[in-house]
Amino acid sequence: MALHIVVCVKSTPSNVNVPVDPATGQPKTAGVPPTLNPYDEFAIEEAVRLKERVPGSTATAVTVGGEAAAEVLREAVARGVDGGVLVSGAEFEGGDGFATSLALSSAVKKLHAEKPVSLVLFGKNTSDGGSGMVGAETAAWLDWPSAIGVKKIDAVDDASATVSRMMEDGVDSLKLALPAVVGTIKEINEPRLPSLKGKMAAKKAVFPKWGAAELGLQAGQVGAAGAGAKVVKAATPPARPAGVKVEGASSAEKAKKLVDILIERKLI
Amino acid sequence: MANPILVVAVPSRGKLSPAVYELVSAGRKLADSLKQPLYAVVTSDKASALAPDLAARGVDKVFAVEHASLGAPVDDLHAKAAASVATKENASRVLVPATVLGKAVAARLAVLLKAGLAADVTEILDGGLVRRAYFSGNLVAEVEFKTPVGVMTLAPMSFPRAEAGNKGEVVTVAFDPGASKCAFVSFAAEESNEVDLGAAERVVSGGRGLGGPEGFKHVRDLAHAIGAAVGASRAAVDAGWIPYRHQVGLTGRAVRPKLYVAVGISGQIQHLAGMSSSGTIVAINTDPACPLMQMANVTVTGDYNELLPAITDEIKKRKGSPVAA
Ligand SMILES: Cc1cc2nc3c(=O)[nH]c(=O)nc-3n(C[C@H](O)[C@H](O)[C@H](O)COP(=O)(O)OP(=O)(O)OC[C@H]3O[C@@H](n4cnc5c(N)ncnc54)[C@H](O)[C@@H]3O)c2cc1C
Ligand SMILES: Nc1ncnc2c1ncn2[C@@H]1O[C@H](COP(=O)(O)O)[C@@H](O)[C@H]1O
């Protein structure tokens, strides 16, 4: 048994505390250096661990983004993934989760046709869009079983994966028939840093670039044209009013004043 | 023809969660603003037993899709069941709770209904636009659907819970969602009688400033005294002082309680992303200059070792003699 794991990674701004561009009403990210979405480190690490668990397995990273997004594929290779695909082209610009997940699902299908895919891994959410939905939407387009919020892949064989999904009130155990989609959370592992060997491989790596045509999609199905929703305008959250300082000579006095405030504001 | 607003009441362990009542009040607002009726669909093995509760909270029509397989928290089955009603009734907006299962169901609904999706909506604006936080909580977006149908998940604690209202009709629907490629094996409940973070009206969180796992005893004591859930910063979780499920922030849970008490937490942006929309934020910290003390509504400067027991005592005292308050 050998697995083919696909891991979806995104290039996001390294600093997401950005202003709104008054001209466009959209976040001003120009000039902010891009980086690997931090939560995707866990998905990459899990792909590499699955490779270690099941010898002979391969892992492929996929990203939808601009030319510069190739760097996150390189980062994935440096961390132990075997190769990557850059889904890129002007037609993908301005896509939302709906359009991006369609593009990702088409890329996964194409990879699946080349070499059957066992698992597709995702990060919990992105630091910019941050819907935490792209993984589940990709599964929906593929019509593959999926679990998001996965804290452990308990078992995996040729036909299925058993996963632990962290719920609000406990942990579900689910058995997914392969191929399947898994959305990871931070608890799943502790990402390792790129190895020297990985960095060397990353330097040499060449990534195929697929546009809508290669994916068998119309330009109108992806990017802004294919988006199901659009951000009309962005704003900074309203500033909070200045705080009240609770003062007192002793802890008991401070405690008394604080409790007065909490009761007065009907908070307790 | 009507294009109703449809609340998808995905039950949790055979019950309706309070999040569903929040969807009803949000749905009512949207329905009134778009001049459409408000419908709900309950997808459960006990749907017909659960539906009357929603019908009594001002939902015009509740569809009970009951099937044995809907007793399991399997996303595609619930999505198919809800989609069958959404399609038949020509729903224009579909509201789903932003729980782990709800998110998975919403994603499948979006694809089944070829609908745009807005996640973790916190506000419904006139004209049907919605607001959600993004860029890790640094920005809020006004989102417009481009598709005829829009699916949205609603962030917990963002809308009031619908109370009793006009009594609506209950319609039982026969629907077999078929087989799933996902099998539910088992559920292990969290061993604790603590309040769930996501649905908590009050949260007391501890950070690295607690200095060790013992510090959480003081945090728990205060939390119990005011009926709060216990939260934590990532630093406290990473140190192994408390399990990950308590983590608040970007890589943890997002909370929106009426009262958030942060103890020994400096307030780095990743933590703020999970709690900055709380109603009232109280910070207890030795450092009055740290970011959390700067943004909090009420601040107490000092050592938690002394302050927390004093606060807990004071609360117990007042509870004991309400006249003194
Ligand atoms: C990708 C990424 C994701 C992250 N996700 C999260 C997340 O989801 N949630 C999260 O919380 N963090 C997250 N972080 C970590 C975050 O950046 C901070 O490191 C973390 O929040 C710091 O925790 P803290 O405030 O408890 O610790 P510190 O920053 O060390 O603050 C400790 C505070 O305790 C105070 N203190 C010390 N002694 C006492 C005392 N005796 N009494 C009272 N106060 C005292 C100090 O003055 C200080 O303000 C993330 C970081 C990254 C890079
Ligand atoms: N443009 C993209 N390319 C590849 N993967 C993506 C992209 N956007 C999101 N993802 C994946 O989907 C996860 C959830 O993203 P989001 O729904 O945007 O919060 C991320 O952690 C990534 O694994």
C-alpha cells in the first residue's frame, strides 16, 4: 500500500494587520511580503508524516494563486513534500472560496487521473480570507467524503482513513472511504522546520503551471467571474471606547470595585 | 413566488443547540428585510419531535426531515436533506450554524445549491448584505451574494436567541438521504461539566502570566462562581497547562461572550482575533501597558495570585447576601 497525498496551501500576506485602500475599499496588501499561510504548516507536516507512516507514499502540494505563490510550493517541498502544482493565471484573480475550491477540486481530479489520490489535506483556515470552508467546499465539488477539524488520523489503509474530529462537545471518530478530504487543526502535530535536504530539493524544484484550460474549466467559472460572493467593502472594526481603570489600595478593594462594575453592567 | 429564508437546524447529539435559536432571530431579521417568509428545516432521526420547538419561536414553516441515518453527524446526509427542502421551496438564503458540523454541511449546501457562501457572519445588514470579520480579525467585510441563493454560517453568540413567537406550521417530509462514504464510528464526550466556550455568555481565560498549571485553579474558581467557560491563550496551551480545546484565538476557538475576563494574557493579535468582539472585556495583568490592558473595557493592574481569589470571594459574598449588592 502506498498513498498519494495532496496538500492544499495558500500564499497569504505575512502581515494581515493592513489598512483599507480608500480608493478601492479593499484591503491594501500591496508591498506586504507573502508567506505560507501559517495553518497550512500543519497540513504539510501531516502529509509528510503520512509519507513516513506508509513507505512508498508521495505528497503533492497544490496552490491557487499568482506567480509568486510558487514560493509556498517550494516551502512545502523544503518541508518534505515531493512536488507541487501552481494553479495560476489572470482568470483566477478575485476568486472567493466558492471559485477557489472549484479550481482546487479540478486540480485534484487531474492529479487523481495521473496517479490516484488517497487523501487531500487542508489547513484550518487562511489568515486573510479565513473562512475555514475551502477544504469542505473542495470535498463537496469532488463529492468525496470529508472531515474538518481533524486532530488525529488514527488509521489509514488502502480503502479508508479513520480520523478523530474535534467537536464543540467532544471528539467524533469517523471512517472515511478513500479518496477523502481532511481539514487539519493545530492539535494534529507539531510542524518541523525544513531540513537541509529539503531546502536543496526546494531550490531545484520546478512546478507545472495549470490554468483554467488545463483544468477543463471555463474562465467564467473561476476568479471574480466564478465567485459566489464578493466583498463590497472592507473596514477596520469600530474602535473600543477607552477602558475604566479599577484602582484601590488592596486586592480586596480592587475586587470590590470590579464586582460593583460587573453587577452594575449586569454582566454577572 | 416566495423565496424564503431557510434556517438549517443541524441538531447536535439529537438536540437543537442554542445556536439554532440564534439562527432563527437572524433569519427573522433577514426575512423581514427581504420581505420573505422564514422557514426552517430540521434534519434529524428525531426531526418531528424537535420541529415544534422551532415552530413556536416565530418560524413560519418548519420542515421535519426525519430519517434514521440523520441521527449521525455526517455532513453529506444532512446537506442532502436540507438541500431537498431548499430547492423545493426556492429558498433565497440558507442559514447554518458555524459549528464544526454546520460548516461542513454549509460547504456541501453551497455546492449542491450552486450558491455563494459567507462564513462566520456576525451581522445582517439592510438589503441582505452581511458582515464578517476577516484578515484575522483586523478587518470586517461587507459581503454581497452574486448567486441567486446565498448560504451563510452564523458566528455563535452574534444574534439573540429567538424566544417564543407566532406559532408556525410543521410539515413532515419523507426523504432518504441514501448512503454516505463517511461512517460515524463513535463519540467521546468531553469529560468535564464545564460550559462550552463557543456558546458561553461569560469566559474567563488564563495565559502565560499564570506561571503554571496551578494558576488555572484560580481561573476555574472564578469561572465557576460566575458560570463562565474556561479559556486560555496559546502560550498556556503550548506549555501543557490546559488542553487545546480551551484555546481562544486564531488557531483556537472564536468566542463572543457578553463578558470576557483575560488573566495574565498580554493580548497578541492572534489571541485578540478570537475574542475582540466580546461585549465587555476585563483584563487582569501586572503590566498596564500590554495590548490587552490597552484595549480592555475594564482593567485591573496587579498580580492574579491575589486578585483572583479576592474577586471570587467578593462574588460569593454578594451571592450569599444579595441585599449587600
Ligand atoms: C500562527 C500563530 C497562531 C497563533 N494562534 C494563537 C491563538 O489562537 N491564541 C493565542 O492566544 N495565541 C496564539 N498565538 C500566539 C500569540 O502570538 C502569543 O504568543 C500568545 O497569545 C501569548 O500568550 P500570553 O498572552 O498568555 O503570553 P505572554 O505574551 O507571555 O503574556 C503573559 C502576560 O501575563 C502577564 N503576567 C505575568 N505575571 C502575571 C501575574 N502574576 N498576574 C497577572 N498577569 C501577569 C504579563 O504582564 C503578560 O502580559 C499564535 C501565534 C502564531 C504565530
Ligand atoms: N488559494 C488557495 N490555494 C490552495 N489552498 C487553499 C487556497 N485557499 C485556501 N486553501 C486551503 O483551504 C484552507 C482553508 O482556507 P479558508 O477557507 O480560506 O480559511 C487553507 O488552510 C488551505 O489549506
